[in-house]
Amino acid sequence: MLAYDFGGQHPMNPERLHLTARLVRDCGLLALDGVRVTAPVVASDGDLATVHSPDYIRAVRHVSSNPDVSDAAHGLGTEDNPAFAGMHEASARLAGGSIGAADTILGGGAVRAVNFGGGMHHAARSRASGFCIYNDAAASIQRLLDRGAQRVLYVDVDAHHGDGTESIFWDDPRVMTISLHETGMSLFPGTGFANEMGGAGAEGYAVNVALPTTAGDAALLRAFHAVVPQLARAFAPEVIVSQHGCDSHREDPLTNLRVSVDAQYALMLAVRELADGLCGGRWIATGGGGYALASVVPRSWALLVAVAAGATTTPSTPVPAAWRDYVLERHGIDTPRLMGDGADTWWRSWEIGYDPNDELDRTVMATRRAVFPLHGLDPWFD
């Protein structure tokens, strides 16, 4: 998976995956009963074509073999998505990991799966965007649908709007996409507002919460619990696919949300609880954004593996000393001593009341007013 490499100066540094995998191992998560690591295959063109156009796949193959060529029409060879030799295979391998997770869950070989190398949620049907070439999350959802699932819930808590995944399923009421993200008024891709609700016949199946620019832990958690559980219960999914980009963190160099690892962990637990309550536990979790490559990303995604594995590792667990020493020697970074940030993740329940003078409450209410009635829910009370 480290072959997905746009170059040393690019924010999407594969080192973040290397350090995550090493921390997962050093935390003992791979040695737990019931946990196994499966090598991802390179997704076939046929698998990719379930969510991407044949012309686009050909374009990726072309720049993959000719990395000096740019194809701006398909978003390839740009500043965000520089072409590199082997781009097709590297990108298709990330997609293959999430497709393989869907196959395993459908076949009963596992109930939960994590692909922290995935979560490429900006890739659209015919265009690369935002460091994302092939949309592995969308490919896994389509695989679930093609092999019998009737309803799949996609939950995206990356700091950026999950626009690519949303666009691919814009007209499909079998998929509900919910994205909570920093408002497009201050962050790429500039979309994801409450009035973006899905295409004809699928109105209300695209759900967006555009969070205030510097929302923080309490606002993010309040927004999630005011929107996601209610819609999830109304939709009654058979599988949940989630994207856990950790670029919402207060140390991330590209975003502004000011969220802690502790709050990210709380969201992971909340998604797992929804899967357990609604889907018999069936849950595919992916990574996504996250650019504080040593101090944040490995801790957040190691906790994601821990949550999926039902491990006792929590934000208060000490980071293994061997891993901290390795990072200090390799990068000269003195990483945190705990898996979390020691943050207070108390949040105010929506049932306490709606404050029209609060920016967070206004954006949550905008989403609830737009979408809840389409699912038989009352935006004021449900």
C-alpha cells in the first residue's frame, strides 16, 4: 500500500500508513484472537468500472505508464494529484482492499473490517480529486449492492466533504451517504451543504452537515448524535461503510476543525454501536485524510483497529515506548505518550434544546429540516 505515493513533498505521505501499521502491531492488536491481516489484491478494471467510467480508468492507466503526461480533464497530473509511475496499480490496490472487505463480510468470513489505507472519498466517477484516484469506499458499497445488500449506510467524518462518494450514489436510494465536515465556506471542496440532498427518486439519501470552521469536539459530537443515529434507524441499513479521515484534528496542517483523537475515537465507538444495533455488526471502516503523519494519524487509526477488534486499547492507553522511540529516531518527532489527547469529550444532547443563536445548532437544524421529514422524522423532536 505504500506504493500510493505522490512524492516526498505531497501531504498524502505513505509514511503515515507505515507508522500506523507499526503502531497497530506494537499495540498487540494483530495478535488478538479473531484478528487477521489479509493482503489486498489489485482491483480489476471490471471491479473499478462499477463506480468509475471506462474512459477514466483508461486515463489513469495512461498516466500511470506515462507519468510526465498530465490529463487535467480527468484531474490527473495536477498539483493535488501528481502522476507517478504505477499509479493505476497502487490506486487499484487500495480499492481492492475495501472490495475484499465487502466480499469477506458478505461471505460470512468476518463481521468487521478495517482498511485504513482506503477512504479515497473525493474520487468521482470520471475524475480524480483531492489526492484520491479510485474511490475504494464507493467500490466496496457497490460490491455489497451487487451481491445482494439492499441498503448500505455510508458515514463520513473526514474534515472534508465526502463529495465523490456522494456523487456516485446521488441517484441511488439504496445508499444513504451522511457526511459531517468543515463547511465548504472555508475548506475544499467547497460543497456539502444541507440543501444537497440527492437526485430525483433519491431525495433525502444524501445528507450533509456543514460544521462551523473551528467547531471542536463538543460541536462535532453534538452534530453527529443529532443527525446520524436517527437517520440510520429510519434507513435500517444492512451494512455500514464508514470513512474516518482524521484530518479534523487540531494539529492537522490542512484543516481547521480543532478536534481531538478522543473525539474521533468516540465517533468510532458510535459507528460500531450503530452497526451492532442495526446490521448484526456488519461494518467496513476506512481511513481517509490526515496529514499530521506521526503525531496524529497512527494513533487515530490504531484506535480504529482497536474499536473494530473489540480491544481494550483506548485513548488513555500509553503509546508503546518502542514505537515512540522508532518515530523519534526516524523523524525526530517526540510523539504523545498516550493514544489520546486527554480531551474532555462531553457534548450537549440535542434533547436539551436548540439554540438559534448558536452557529452549530443552526447548521444542524438546517440539515434536520431538509432531510428528516423525507424519512418520516420530525426535525424538532426525533
